[in-house]
Amino acid sequence: AYQLTPGPSPDWVHPFWSAVPGADGVISGDPGQGRQALVRLALYGMIFLIAATTFTRPDAARWAIRVFAIWSTLLAIFGFYALATGNNPIVDTQGSVMLASFVNRNSYATYAAFGAIANIGIYLSVVEQGTLPSTRHRWRNMIESFFGGGWVYAVGAILCLAAVALTAFRAGSIATLIGLATFALAWAFKRQDGKASGLMGSSILLFAGFAALIGFIAYASAGTLIGRLLGDTSEELRFVVFPHIIDLIMERPLLGHGLGSFQSVFRQAVPFEAGVAEWDLAHSSYLENTLELGVPAAIAFYFALALVGARILRGVRTRRRDRSYTCVTFACFVVALVHASLDFSLQMPAIASIFAILCGMGWSQSFSERARRKAMVKE
């Protein structure tokens, strides 16, 4: 907000304002875009607070996760329909690339990854065996749970993972794999008297299941994703522009160029080989936010996110009941942060909003029922 305020020290005013005689210069190179970006960030913060207070009860969190899982499945089905028929009434189709209702495949890859993890988390919580007395009882309960409704989430997970693969987006696919691995480790972590129990065996089983799913999906999409994964990446334009973005960061490392000002500022620094496109986004949220905010403010911004992630991780380690919510939200947290290093999904309102909801839910569910009761007594 201070970047957008008129009247800073003359040495702090952005060089752009020297071309506007008589104007009250500010730190930001594009204060109009900065005001919009500031409102969006405030909105995402409010969504986080609403989710953190709404989903304190496990039944409310359970309802929300199931709705999101089913919605993600329906969106994937719509994407398959649009891809098969070439008829998408929401966005223009782009050949054999999965888009669903999103304007680009990059962002949908993140959204579908969230949906896949949510479906897997709900499915495992539905068929979880608990402390049944014998192997025969556990198998019977698992089969009954599967045909009693668990199959919906199993199918949903497969469809969402297939949708990620059919986006043919490498960064999104890699982020999804890392998120699945994170979920497997988080789910397999059991606490008994402060010690991890059964981590290795459970992790191996989960990894084997995920490997089977991923193998099937990779085979089904061999003509799209596999071809891109094995293709030459030396001419990726984002890696051409990243060094130039870093140079701009070093021009104003403390003050930044102003929130929302990336497009205006970077136009002067676009290298010749990257001039075929309009660079309105940096294709790395970390670099873009650091350029706009400056290094100190960017560190503060991501430190706040790190505190949220650390709180959710603590819930993964300490919760014994209803731990699927923290496992799902932490895995989605990892997917989003990994993907943000090579793209801009978290700068899309649909992704940022659901990310804020998941983070708020994970935050509230990271506290045990006993901790909540103690807090209520103190109040």
C-alpha cells in the first residue's frame, strides 16, 4: 500500500515518473494495477479467514472436501466431453489439450491436481479399516465401503489424474507427482505415544497404488504428456526471460517496482528472442512477486504463507482423528507452491480462491478437539 501512496522520498520514486512532468510520483511503476492487486490479495485473505472459522467442525470440513471432490470430478468429465467432441461452450478449445472451463491448461492442471488429492483423501477415509479384529473383517469392510460409495471417489481420483496428464503440461504434472508423494507420506504417518508407527509399510502400499494409477494415465496419454516430457526444453522462453527478471529485481531490491506493475516494467527488458509474446506474467510467482514487492516485502509475504503451511504440517503430525483434512490440504499446499515456481496458477482467481479455502480448512483442522475445548474454557 505504501508503494501506491504519493509523496515518498524523491530518491524512492520509480524512474517511470520522470517522463510525466508535474506528476506526484510514487514508488510503484503502475499504481492502477497495484490497487487492483491489493484488493485481490485482501479478498483472498478474507476467504482464508472465513474458511478457517467455518470449517472448525470436522463434519463441516468433511462436507466441504466431499463437495469439492465431486465438483472436481464433474469438471473433469466436462473436460473429457469438450476434448472428445471439440465443443466447449465456455472457452475456445486448443487442439488435443484438456482445458475444462479454464482459459489455459496450466491453471487447470493445478485445479485438477487439487481435485485428485481431495478424492484420494476422501476415498481412503471411507475405506479406512481402523481397529477391526481380523484380516477377513478388514477386507470385508473395505469391499463394502468401496461399493457403498467409495468407488465414486476412486473413479474421481482417476479422472482428475487423467485430466492432469491430458493438459500436457510438464510443470503441472511434476507438481502433481510431488503432491501425491507428499500425501502418501502424510497419510502413512501414524503417531502412537509420540513415535511414528507403520510409516514404511503404509508408504510402500500407497506409493504402489499411486504408481499403478500414474502408469495407466501415462500410457493413456502417451501422445501428449509423454512426448512433452521427453522433448527438448532448451528453447523454453520462460528460462530465457528469468535472468532478465532477476536483473530488474536487482535494480530496486529493497523498494520493488510496485505491486501489479510487472507487465509495464518488464516491457522495457523483454529479450529479442522472447518478443514473440506479450509478457503480462513472469511464469514464476516467486520472481514476479519479488520484482513487484522488493526482496524484504516478498520475504515477509512468503513467510506468512510458510507459517500457514507449518501449522497444517503440525496438524498432519499431531492429529489422530479426522487427519485426512490436514493431509489433503498440506498436499495441495505443496502442489501449489511447487507449481508457482514455474507458472502463475496462484495468480488466477479460481486457483487462489480454492487455495485460500483449503489453507483455511487445514489451519482450523490442525487443532485437536482437546485444544479447542481448552481454548473455549479459557475464553
